[in-house]
Amino acid sequence: MKKIIDVVGAIIENDKNEILCALRSTKMSLSNMWEFPGGKIEENETIQDTIEIEILEELDCFIKADDNIFDVCVYEYEKFIVNLTTIHCTIVKGSPKALEHAKLIWLNKENLLSLNWAPADIPAVNKLMSK
């Protein structure tokens, strides 16, 4: 039986209505694919707690997560299953830095599909583009 991994991804939008996109490094699984930055939800953590902690660790900036969930996607990869919850977040202090990712870019919503997204992130990308 495949392991189910609960993760949360941050949809961070700037004042130009661009979305922060993160390129997974070669040290990560699904390397060289784009994602919404975030991480695994630990036991006894809320989604909001997890995403705020993960973004501080991964991007060295402080965010505030919305109370409402944007999208949920369950995707079965070859070796595991990801339960990805995405949530809108706002930067409250600092600027994102690629501490763990290979690269970060800000991209207009209409151009999001020009990137090679991790499959679990694609439903949220499509939903963002339709709004």
C-alpha cells in the first residue's frame, strides 16, 4: 500500500497579481517541476500553522495564511499518494528567497501553464487561471 502524504501549498500573490512559483531542486523528488511552495502537515498542526512555518523555513519570509482552503487534490504518484491542500497567503514581512528550491519566479496567472507543474499542483493552477 502506498504512503499518503498530507501537504499544503501556498498560493502567494503580489501587488501586480503575479503568483509565486517554485522550481523543485534536483535534491527533491519530482525535481525540475514547478510547485506552490509548502510542505508536509505534521501531527497536531493546522494547515495555516504548517504553511506559515514551512514558508519561513523554505523562503525566509513571513506570511499570513487565509482561513479558507483554495483547493484540495489527491494525486497518486508511482511511489506515494499526495493529498495537497492549497491556500492563499499574503507576505507580511520579507521577500521570498530560494533556500531549498532551485528557483523562484513571479508569473501572471494567464502564463502559469507555460511551466512544467508537478501533477498534484495542476488542478489549483487551472482553478487560478479560471478566476
